[in-house]
Amino acid sequence: MSGDIEGIGAAVTAGLAARAVEPRHGGAADGHAGQRCLNCGTTLVGSHCHRCGQRVDVHRTFGAIGHDLVHAIFHFEGKLWNTLPLLAWRPSDLTRRYIHGERARFISPLSLFLFAVFLTYAVLSFVGSGSSGHGLQDMVTSQTETSAVRSRLEHEVATIDTQLAKADLADGQRKLLAEQRYTLMQSAEYLGLLDHAGTPGEGRETPEGRFARAEIRTGIAFVDHGIAKAQANPGLMLYKVQANAYKFAWALIPLSLPFLWLLYPFSRRFHTYDHFVFVTYSISFMLLLFVAVRLFAMTPAMGWVTTFAVFYVPFHMYRQLRGAYRSSRIGALARTSLLLLFSVMAVTLFVTMLLALGAMG
């Protein structure tokens, strides 16, 4: 029930956030007569086109990103159907046309990204709560309770062992302590908390159990502290990572920008804003594709859709790179290979950041 409410709240937030980012049509005229609108070509009589509503001044500066972020209210009507088909099949046209001034007819990159993030969260909330009665939160609770019971058992067994090690212990007392220890070990075995050495531990051979028993030390105090917390309760760490992924999804954009710049280093043809538009539209598409695959996972077509998505991702990158940056076929193929590698590196950095945040939380 709580997952459903969170999903509904995320869906509502998606609409509000997107409306807050996307520029609206229309505006007052203030003396740009004679110029032509970059979006539709109409002769202008003011600071906004009287036909499509786009502003005369469009910028390709990094500061324009912040301007987009705080700009007015938008309407999804029409723009959604202008944007999504191009995003899915002709991403290079969408990227190039938006960069070069056709902005009134398309959803801005930031708006689409925010919508995709919130939609992903909403869908995962609904699917997660409806597909199983024991979701991630249940797993966290279960692991926390298990860890508490195991710690208590370990403490009591250690206390008894300390008493039994005393040489002057009376025979009657020693026998009583031995019986108490046996009872505790039987309880641990019944609960599945005995490890292979016969002491209270993780018990069953699960991935979480192997991770908890692994000796992972880096020599860096705060990193080792985070690893210890994750080993104590892997489910809780996973829950924190999922929550932080939703909150800090925007970090994928600045993490990806340097890698995209490396594909065209020192190029005067392309600006940071151009790379920003490319990256944001690309990540938005990947999120929406993930949502589609997750929904199809509940149908018999899951295998076909997943296979299609795996092969379509690099093809989509290739098409967007080749058209948006006017690259040759060979150049686009080479840069697509690098972009796939850079994407893995960016996601790895993002996950590392989430793990660090989870360990500090």
C-alpha cells in the first residue's frame, strides 16, 4: 500500500516538475523587428515569435541550463508527440534541432529527464508492490531482525565460553553452562544462523552471506567503516542505494559530460551546452526504455523485449552521435564503442557515489 502511494506521489511530482522546467508559449514584444524565428522562420515583431511563442534569444551557454531549470510553466500537449518519436528513432534530429533553435515544439532535455526519472520511480514502486508480498523493505526488516538475533546469540555464547574457560568453576556450574550453550546452539541451528564452522553466523549459503563473511579491507578508515555497515546488513544498504538513486539521478549528467567531451576534445564546433543536450536526451531515453522493459517483464514477451533493448541501446547511441555531431560512419562507430565504455564508467562512478552515501547515512 505504501509503495502504491509513493508511486502515485512520484507520478504527480513528475508532472509538476516537468511543468516547472519546460518553457511556455507566448510572450511580450519588445523590439526585435526584422529578425526571423529560429524555430519556425516567421518574421518577428518582438522578443517572442507571435506564431509559435519561442523567444528570439536562444543561448548555447552553460548558464542557459540554469535558465531552463527555473523557467516558467509548460504544457505537454503536442510537445510530447513531437518529442518521443524523434527521441526513439531519430535522436540525432531531435538533438540537432533543439540545439540549433527549434525549442518551442519539443520538450526540453531537463524537463524530459525529470519526467523520466519520476516515471521510473513511479513504475518501480507500482511493480514492486504488486509483484510480490515481500519487497525490498520487507527484506531490510527481515535482515535487520536476523542480524539482531544473531548478534545476541553470539554475545551469549561468548559470555558462556568465557565462564567455561575459568579453571576454578564448579562442576555443577560448568554442567549448567554447557547445557545453556547447547540450547543456544540448537536454537541457532533451528533458525539457520550457524555457519560452516558450527558457530552463530549467516548460515545459509546466500550472496548476502558470502558478502558478509568476505574479508574486504582497503586501509581507508571511512571506506572500511562503510563496508562493515554494508556487511552487517546488505539489505539495508541496498535499500539506501535505491532511495539515493532516485534523489541523486541528476548526478548522471555532470558525471557523463566529461566523457562526452573526450569524444570531441578541443573542438570549436561543439559547446558544453551541446554535450548537455545530447547526454540529457540520451539518458532520458535509456530511462524510458528501462521502464518499457520493466513493464514488459510482466508479459510473455519479456525475453524478446529484453533482447531488443540490449541491441537497440548501442544502435540508438550510434544514430544520435552520427547525426547530432555530423560524424562519418566509421567515426560514429568508433565513438559509439568508446561511448559504451564511458557509459559503464559513468554508471560505475554513480553507483560508487550511491554506496558511499549509503555508508555515510
